[in-house]
Amino acid sequence: MPQATTLPASYLAQFSEQPGYLNFASYGPPSRDVLATSAQLMADAAAGAVGTADKLHAEDLRARAAFARLVGFDLDNVTLLPATAYGLMQLAFGVGGKVLVSAGEFPANVYPWLRAQQAGVGEVAFMGGARKMVTPELVAASLTQEITAVAVSAVDFQTGYRADLAGIRDVMGPHRLLLVDGIQGFAAVDQDWSMADAVAVGSQKWVRGGWGAGAMAFSDAGLERIKPVLGSWTGVENPTSYDGLPHEPRRDALKFNVSNLSPFATGAFASALELIEEAGIDAIAASIAATTGVLIEKLEGAGVDILSPLEASQRAGIVVAGFPTGNAAEAHTALALAGISATLHGSQRIRLSAHATTDNETLSHAALILAGFA
């Protein structure tokens, strides 16, 4: 396995997904630490001892602190979310002005901007199209004087293309905000997230922390300029002072909070993040890159079309196999019957996504099956 030389055995031993799992871009099977944390927190809640609620919600700070360390932002610039989409909705309603968005984005990074426009609190301009890579050149060609922010995915869900955030930052200029949907990139690539003015992620994919939690980090400019339009009672000063008066929003990133989150989800998220820290995001990313490279080699050797970037610097953990004759559904069924999990995208595409724990046998098996449909 290509990951064995870079990742400690203790990290690899944390996971127990079945061989054949190639669907991490959909969700990542959690670690044993995540399962243990969830079970312990649920047991604590069931016991109902004095102070349990405070103990459970202390997991929020644990998750925020770990996320802040991993993305390189100050703790005050980090808040938690139930999912990436909630953060994108906060950004769409809070940023104002005219936002440039790729027409090929995952719907969670399209509808918030449309809803904000429909509500009269923002305007959206589209660039590109389905499976069109969002390059610095595309952004530069699409910019107008009215554009105040650019929204982009760190890794495209349909192609696996890894956006050049530094290049996009350069062509945008310093006065515009860069808003990043990071769910397909965070914990899969070693990325300088400081290029973003806001980055939202979820726990359920490459983080491998299960559903129900995520986080959002802001640059100082993003924190100042993006308003907490959808923030609610837990995002204000002295939220438990029930005096019947409206309170001022907090000054840190917690001003975007809506309500208390599930401590079971945030505790699981914290455990997943700390495991990433322990192993090292650089080692995990390198292992994913090596495994993905092997998968591409095996697919090419089997005569399968590759619709993802071949350049290592332009991809993350996603490899898309193409079936120009329209028989992708049949190929996907054959994979499933062989115990291989992947995502079907229409009649001509299958998305395969490998992690550091994916073994060579799984890669070879998938390529062998798909060869019969190439």
C-alpha cells in the first residue's frame, strides 16, 4: 500500500471500512476514536449527572480549537456549523454586493447565492459551466467592477480539480473577498487556507468524523465585512441574560451561531480533527495523492478514460472514470455487485475517491471490473 511509508500504523489501525470502499467524496467511514467519543458522550448524557450539559457542550471549544490549528486561523475567527451548506448560506446572506460563482458548483454552493438574490440582499453572477474548471484565468475573464466576492470550491466535486486558490486570490485583487467551500479539500490536501476570507467545511467526508458538524473560519477582513444576517440568539452578547431586549452580535466568529449544536456531533468532529493532527495533514495528503496516482495508473492501464486532472498538483482524492458510450450505470452496478462503493454521475461518469487507508487490491479490482465497460 502506498501510504505505509508515510503514515504511522496507529493511524491506519483506526479505520475498519470494508475493502472496496472508494466513496470518500460522498462520506468517509469514521475512526474508532470517533465511535468511542460518540458512545461516551451519549453515555454521559444518558446518566444525566449534575453538570452534564456543560460537560457535553465543552466539546464545542475542543472542536473549534483543533480546527483553528489545522487551518491556521485564530480561534476567535472560527465557529462551528451543523454542515457546510449552513455556512455557505450564512456567507450568501452576509456578504452583500455581487458574488461571482461557478455555474458548475455543487448545488449547496449555488442555491445560497440564488436565495440571497431572491431576498434582495445580494446579487449573483455565474461563470463557466458544468465540469468547467475554475481557473485563475476563468475568474479573471469573468470579473467586473461590480464583483465584490468570488465563491469557489477548493476541490470540484464532479472532476476532482483542485482550485488554485493562490492564483485566484492574485487575479481578484485585495478588495474582493474569496469564499471557499472546502469540504472536498479539507483533510484531503495540504492547503494554505489563509488564501480564503471564509472557508466552510463539514465533518462527514475526508475528515471522517460523521454527520452533523463542521466549521467555518474567517480572515480578519472576512470577519469584519461579512454580516451575521442569519445569526440568532447564541450569536449575541450575553445570550442567557433573558431581559427581553435585543443584544448586540458578538465580535468574534461566534456571531454567526444560530443555536447550540449537538455535542455528540461536535465531539466526534473534535476527535476526527485531533487524529488528523496526530498523523499530520501533510502525511495524510501525501498518502491520498499516492493512492490516487496508483488508481489512475491502473485505470489507464485498463483502457478506462480519465476525466480528472492527471497533474498531481491539480487533483485531490477524486478520480472520475468516463464511459463515452453511456454505459456508466451498468459499470456502476458491476462495481456494487463486486462490493466496490463509488458514485454514479449520469450515464457517462463514475466518481471514485480513495483515502490513505485504501489498499492496492481495491484499486486493482475496480480497474479490472471497469475494463470490461471501457
